Amino acid sequence: MVGTDRRDPSRAEVVVIGGGMVGLASAIALRERGLDVLLCDPGEARARTSFGNAGVLSRGSILPMAGPALWGKLPAYLRNADRSLRLRHAHVLRVLPWTAHFLAAARASAWRRAAAALAPLTAAAYGEHERLAARARVSHLLRRNGWIKLYRTEAAFAGAALEREILRDHGVALDILNGAALRDLEPALVRPYARAMLLPETGAVGDPGALVEAFEALFADLGGRRINAGITGLTPGEGGWVLRHDAGEVRARQVVLAAGAASAAIARPLGYRFAFAAERGYHRHYALHPESPPLTRPVLDTGAGSIIAPMGEGRVRVLSGVELNAREAPPDYRQIEAASTEAAGTLRLGNTLDNQPWMGARPSTPDGMPVIGRAPRHAGLIFAFGHGHIGLSTGPITGRLVADLVTGSEPTVPLAPFAPERLLRWPRLRTGSVA
Ligand SMILES: Cc1cc2nc3c(=O)[nH]c(=O)nc-3n(C[C@H](O)[C@H](O)[C@H](O)COP(=O)(O)OP(=O)(O)OC[C@H]3O[C@@H](n4cnc5c(N)ncnc54)[C@H](O)[C@@H]3O)c2cc1C
């Protein structure tokens, strides 16, 4: 906004809690519909999971973690012997509603249902990114040349047959490559792989943190306001809401709760007890060896349970699988160290470029689907969180759906599968402070 902003800083039509990809996209979509929007976020860029992810914008990410293959892997998971998942056993019990629901969802029928619900969301994801990136004048940060799942053995490839069947059922384009075709496509890969699956419609962001910053600037250009503060209390009041934050108080007619992995704790004092967990993840950057060809798209090595994504000239980001532990527990770098060792056998890596790895937390629902919908017992409160492994991809389209809910328009993606009610076990309603 040019000139002095005369709007009352303690009032807004809509307050959005959380400035990661989901909250920011919601705030932008609401401004685009002409609403007066205030975004509340502590303002620490690296604290956002949207900062440190793999940057994959995948049309084909419609299959949740809880799938039928889980049962065969469970003994290894429980022993922390599978690199893709690291459990802190006491914590798994602490998030028992999430764990029980997760295990119950690990069936082929539930997997197919989730895929059917997620397909329209992921199908719209890239287009919405393109639209916002063009408005923010950062289209150069996006590219669309696919991503690759790598299989070290024929048995591992055969084990993913149901995944391919479901992807094809939903019209997701995929090409199967043998080892030689893979080497032609990505000569940077030095490890021999038996097979690979290329998902050509997938896009990628070469710097997710820069994309978030560009969307922040777009929100400001659109006249959006922000407070660099965390919300500490959320209370229903006459005609709307009172939100307490680190530096004062603000009133709003409607509130969008989009605080990523912190969202369930913020909703809890209102009586909403979600089956919810943090799936922590890590990344570390490496220079590619000067004689290595560039890596041109992200790859998921299913044998290592980790992703390697190109992040600018001669630089790659190695990302760990899932660590199930409390959001605020101290980092445990063992998983990213193992992922880095595996990555060094996959690519010719040079030095690490970071003093220490980054850690973030995927906001996780047990059925792998986000929560997008109105709070069941409070008017003027919209939930938009729990995007798990696909929140960078589906943040912008979620923002549009949130704006539909706030303005009473018909959502362009069916929202019934994402209703909050499915994850609420013991709703006890009251008002109060954020724990
Ligand atoms: C290793 C890893 C790799 C990933 N790879 C991909 C990928 O390739 N593609 C993809 O689509 N997704 C990926 N994801 C998932 C994706 O990053 C998340 O789903 C997404 O970032 C979630 O966005 P969000 O806006 O909900 O949360 P966040 O980005 O975490 O933002 C939440 C914001 O809320 C703020 N907040 C917290 N508490 C409060 C409070 N009390 N008041 C106000 N604000 C608050 C936080 O500070 C933060 O800024 C990956 C995740 C990880 C960990």
C-alpha cells in the first residue's frame, strides 16, 4: 500500500493464522476477493515447513503414507530399520488417536478413496502455482519437467504395482524406464537402478523459500496487512473473534487457521481434539562434483527413502524421510546423515554447503488428506491445515478453496473428504488460550 495505512490495526475482516504456503495463499486469495485481510505469523522464514521442502509440485502425489504395503514393512519400521521412517516409540503412543487412525487407513480400499479425493486437488495445484507465480513475477522459479521415482530392484518395482494402477485410474501420466533409459534421461545418477517411474506432469520449485517470499511480497502489493507475531489465544466474541498475540489483540469477523503443524494445538483450547501429528523431516545442501552433469529434476530413491532435488546451479538438496517425534523435541540428525550417505552413492557429491541440517515438521493427518472446512461448532472459523507431504503443491489451490468458504462461494474441488469432523474424536467445547 502506498502512503499511510489508516486502517485500525486491531481490527480486520479476516485474520489468517500462519504464513506458510497454505496461510499465505489463503490470505492472497481473500485479498483478491476484496476482503480486508490480516496475516499473523511469527515471521521466521526457516520455521516454515514451506521453506525447507523438496519443491515437488506433483500431480501424482495422491497416495498417502498409510497404504496397504505398510503391513509388510511394519516390523522394520518398529525396529527403526527402514530409512524412510524413524519412530520415537514413546511419542507414537502419545499421539495414539493419530496412530490408530493411521493403521486403520492402511488398506487398499482407503488408499483408493484417498486418491479419488486428492486427485482433483493435485490436478489443480500446478495451474494455481503458475497463476500466482506470474502475478508475483517469479515464473522463473517454477519448471515442469517431471520427477522420478527410482527402484533399486525389480522386486521393489513390482511392489509398487497398485500405486501405478491407481495413478493410471486417475489419469496421471507416467513413463516406466529401464536402467539404460534412466541413465540417458539423468546422466548425473551414478547408482544403477533396475527401474524408474517418470511422472512428466510434475513441476518443481528450485527455491521454495524464495517462492514463499515472493508470495509474501504479492500479498503486500495487494494491500494485505501482517503482524509478525504468534497467536496466543483465540476466543469467540460478539460478531466474530478476539485473537491475542505476542504484542496485543486483534478482532476479526472470520478466522482462517493455517498454522501448519501448530494448528491442532491452537484449535485444542476451543475443544477440538484432532487426530494429528508432526512428521518431522530434514534437509542438507551439497555441491555437485564439478565434473558431474547437472541433476535436472527431483528424484525419490525408494531404496533410501529420501529425495534429492536440484536447488540452483550445481547445488542439490538431500531430504530425509519421516521422523515421528514431538514437533518441539531436539533434532536427531541420524536420518539425514543416513540419507546423505545414500545420496553420495546416487550422485557425485562435493562438499556440504550447510553448517547444520534444517529441520521442519509436516502437518500430518493420519489419512493423508488435509483438513479444509468450517469448524463444526464455531461460526466464522475455517480450518486449513494438515497438508502433510503435499502442502507446497496444494497450498495455492487450498487458498482458493478457503476464499470460497469465507465468501460462501461453491468450492471448485469437492471438500467433503477433507471435513474436520472425520478426525475429531472427543470434541469438548470451551474457549481459552493456546497451549
Ligand atoms: C523434508 C520435507 C520435504 C517435503 N517435500 C515436499 C514437496 O516436495 N512438495 C510438497 O508439496 N510438500 C512437501 N513437503 C510438505 C510441505 O512442506 C508442507 O506440507 C507445507 O509446507 C505445509 O505448509 P503450511 O503452510 O501448512 O505450514 P508451514 O509452512 O509450516 O507454515 C505454518 C506457519 O504457521 C506459523 N505459526 C505457527 N504457530 C503459530 C501461531 N501460534 N500463530 C501464528 N502463526 C503460527 C509458523 O511459524 C509457520 O510460519 C515436505 C515437507 C518436508 C518436511
